[in-house]
Amino acid sequence: MPVALVACGAIAQPVAEIVERRGWPVAVHPLPPLLHNQPHLIADEVRDLARALALCHETVAVAYADCGTYGALDAVCAELGLRRLPGLHCYDLFAGESRLASFLDDEPGTYLLTDFLVRSFERTVVRELGLDRHPELREDYFRHYTRAVWLAQDPTPELRALADGAAATLGLPLTVVETGHRRLEAALEALLGGSAAGTDSAPLR
Amino acid sequence: MTSPDEVLQGLYDETLVGNAPRVLELTEEGLALGMEPQSLLFDALIPSLEEVGARFERGDFFVPEMLIAGRAMAGAMERLRPLLAETGVETVGKFLMGTVKGDVHDIGKNLVNIMLEGAGFEVIDLGVQVAPEKFVAAIEEHQPDIVGFSAFLTTTMPMFKANMNALEKAGMRDQVIVMVGGAPVTQEYADAVGADGYAADASATVKRAKALLHEKRSKVPA
């Protein structure tokens, strides 16, 4: 594969599905999704993997938004000449930046869920936040939240049930916003199309 | 019978692991032994919470560990607060704190509050989503030495500047020291909005607040 994509583990699955469906010559390399909870580690992890992948791929791109690195990921991208997905968080890639901003403007106490977070809620939220060991911390974490918004990319009945369970655990009412993968796909197309610069054969058909 | 040294060591160890019931028990034991509330605070509780912060920085502790330790110390503080007030020790200063408008995140702010209070500050916490006019009204009412603006989101950080403008407009800017903090905040950003101080974590906030206060007081003619 001429192109390698360093992907956040929290979006790697839909990214890989889009890549496969579109037939792009791109190898997706996920980093651990739990970095979502330790964003200060993301930039260094991306740097290490990107450097390794650059040894055997013509082009490396980064399937992360800023993701709480507060510019550190952009610094790595500038250092290594990489491009990344746009936006502050993956939530932007599903809902769109302006739509997401309106959710938070309407209700700053909005707790966002994605398909990944719904599916892995027990591991990525309950266990990672220590709620399994210290349920009393729920108040510390969530007392100011007023609703959970599930940015549903693929709202199957199974996921809906998991989303309901997650919202119940948080003690919040659930709002479902169907987003699909349209924006993520468009962002990937823009990212990977550009990353083929320097060769005549763009990775996209 | 537990000795004072054992009480201090126990308080340190149990705060470190966030054992709130045991921390409260040991606080009571220490007081029953006639130990000074200041000793329990400065010789055990605060050093323990500082160690928690250091372990968090090193990646040995994570947010849950920070929170349970903070809760354990907060429980002891509830017991010690009135006793510390009775001792007649003057507070280091008055600190008004709040998370800016549009932002509901307060975990870091609450940890800072605990450390500030432990260090002898009187802390008035306005909570989350505090609008500029609310900060202004609270400064008018409480006359704090320092006001702290907290933000967790890059999208809400610009409220620092809005708050500064509100303070300027109200003619209060020179009246209070302004500190800013939160995950996305940097010294450069603090400088850009015209804040007097910034700190990256709870322990550093206490040190910076004390230094800023000392600086301001040393400028006031006797």
C-alpha cells in the first residue's frame, strides 16, 4: 500500500470500512482508542508510528482531529510534514463543526457519545473513569451534565439499547442524532487525496 | 494507642489511596490526641495531595485516583475548617473561583480549590458557567484578592478575555489579581488575555497565587 493512515482507535473501524468500500490503496494503522482518555500522549504516539510507517510507505496521513492535544498534534504534523483530519474532535467529523457547536451552545452540559463510545462504554467510560470501583465519583464527573447526545453513525437496535444503557448509567436523558458517515468520508477523501501529492497517482479513484 | 507520628503517617498514606472514611477517623484520632489542626493539614494532608499530583504528572495516577484523594482530603477539611478558623490564624488571602460561561467542567477547578483551601486561602467558588457579570458582582460583594477563571475547552477559553473586559469596564481590573487555568490554557494564552498569572496544575496554582499576592502586597506602601 502506498499510503498509511495513522488512525485513532476510536474511529479506526469506520475509517477502515470506508477505505475498503472505496477501494483506496490505504493501510489503516490504529492507535489504542484509550488514548482518548489521555490526549496528552497522542502526539508522541502518532509521531512514533508515523516515523515507522514512513519507512515503508510513500505517504503517511493522520486520521485524528486535534482530539484534546491542544495543538501538540499539529506540531507533530508540521514537524513530519503530515496532514490530519480537520476539527477539534471526532465528534466534529460525525456531526459537523457548526452543528456540534450549536448542540453545546444550546446546552453546555451535553455529554457526547459516538458508536464507538456506546459500544465500549463499560471499558472506555465506566472502567476508565473508575466508576466501577468508585461509583460515588459519578457525581464529580457528571453533575453538571444535562443530557447525553449520541451521534449515531449506525443506529442499529442493538446499539440503541447500549446507548440507552449508557445514558441510564450517566443518569442523563438521551438524544439521538443520526449522523451517518458522510462527513467522515468526505474528510477522509480530502485528506487522502491531498496526501498523494508528489505522485501522479492519487490514492482515490 | 496511636501515636501522633502514626496519625500523620496514616493520614498521608490513606489520603494517597483515597480512603475517605479512614482519613476522617485518623483526623478525629489526631484531634483526640491534642494535635494541632494545622499539623494534620500541613504535615500530612497537603503533602499527600501534592504527592498525588506528582504521581498524576508522572502517569502513575489517573483522574479517578486524583478525585478519590481529593474527596478524602475534602472530608477531613470539613472537620478541620471550623477548628482552623477558631485558632485565629488569618487566611492567606481570599480567592474567588469559577468556570467560565459555556463550560461545565470543574474537576480540575475543584482540586485547585481543595489545595488553595488547604494552603490557607479562603475560597469562594462560583461554580460552573459563570457569566462575566456574575464575576463582577461577586468581586463587588466578596472583595477577593485573586479571581480565578477556569476553562476546559478551546471554545470557551475566549471567555477569559470577555471576563477581563468586564472587569475593566467595571473599573475593577486593578483591584484584583487575575489567574487563569485549565487543560488547554498556556502561559502564552494567559499573557495574551492580560491575566496576571497562570499555573499548569493545582500545586503550582497555590505557589503562583502566593507569589502574586506577596508581590502585590509588597508594592503597597506601609
